[in-house]
Amino acid sequence: MARVCSIRGTRVRSGGRINRSGLAKKKGGIGRHVTKVVKRKVAPNLHTKRIWVPELNRFVRVKLTARALKTINKNGAFNVLKEAGII
């Protein structure tokens, strides 16, 4: 299974890790300088959850992010899962 949220479609993104060297000016140095930028992956906060849907009277297993879980708590499981096309 891919690292993608079933509800929001959030997936792994690429980013950059900036390495800096030197002493900060306010600490008496000549300033911090960028020495290199390394590519890295930024993964979503995914969880596999069993969500109870009262309208269907059953559990639905979905892989979702923490933000999608908050959306389900706010708008209701049936509405969110139906809009995402899961049920």
C-alpha cells in the first residue's frame, strides 16, 4: 500500500535539508553560511484506522493522516468517506 492518505490524498513530498556552518553574528562570529543542501523526503503522518460508520453499522479500515482524522471528527465519518469515494 502506498504512503498516501485515502481522504486528503496527502503523499510523500521532497524537501531540502540546509546545512549551515559558522558562528552567528550575535555570538561574535561573521555569520552562518550555507554549505550544502541535501534532498530529503517529508512523509505524511499516516495511520491505519478502523473507523465506525453508524449509517452502515460497520467498521471501515482506512489509511489516513492525523489531519484527515480531525476532519472525520468534525464532519462525520459517513460524509467524509462518501466524499472521498471510499464508501
